[in-house]
Amino acid sequence: VQLQASGGGLVQAGDSLRLSCASSGLRTRDYHMAWFRQAPGQEREIIAASRRSGGDPYYTDSVKGRFAISRDNAKNTPYLQMNGLKPEDTAVYYCAASVNVNWRMAVGYKYWGQGTLVTVSS
């Protein structure tokens, strides 16, 4: 299984980015998919998650209304649209896959991709 996040970069506050997670060795339709981030000196946190069965996604409070998780199962690719970026969004962003019932928790995620760095300047 390989997950590869891409789409990060250096942007200014207020800009938008869309992250992609190219996935191989699994079918994303069979997995809960999530995005995490880890800022310097901080723990990795889950910021958005999408259940394999559909339904409302999960967002952590700090990104609600600004970020949107989606997936194209035909392309085996989940996405994270990030709008209204803030300097505090600066972090390495990771995608991950899970079949665990605890789809809102990091502990449930079995497969992890390499991260992509997002830097937001003020």
C-alpha cells in the first residue's frame, strides 16, 4: 500500500490549495480516508475524515468552514481543498486510510502516506 500526498507549497494568508493523495495497493472506496497535519513542535492531529460509507465528514474545529475533504474513488484519490489559509495552518499534511470503526481518531488509521509541506505566510 502506498499513499502519496501532494499539492503543498508556499502561499500567502487567504490563499487556497488543494491537496491530493495518490493511492495504490488499496481501493479508497473500501476505506475511511483522512487528512492529518503536524506543525513544528506539535503532535499530529486529525483535521478531516471521510467515511467509506459516505455521510457527513468530520472536521476539527479549526478548519470547519474553510477546508473540505472529498474523494474520487474512480481515481482512487482523496482530496483536501483548503481555502482561507492562515499562518497557523502551516504544517506537514498527511493522508491516511483506515477500516477501523474509530474513523475520527488517529489510532484507527493503518496506512499512512508521506506528507506534503504547506507553508502559509502572513
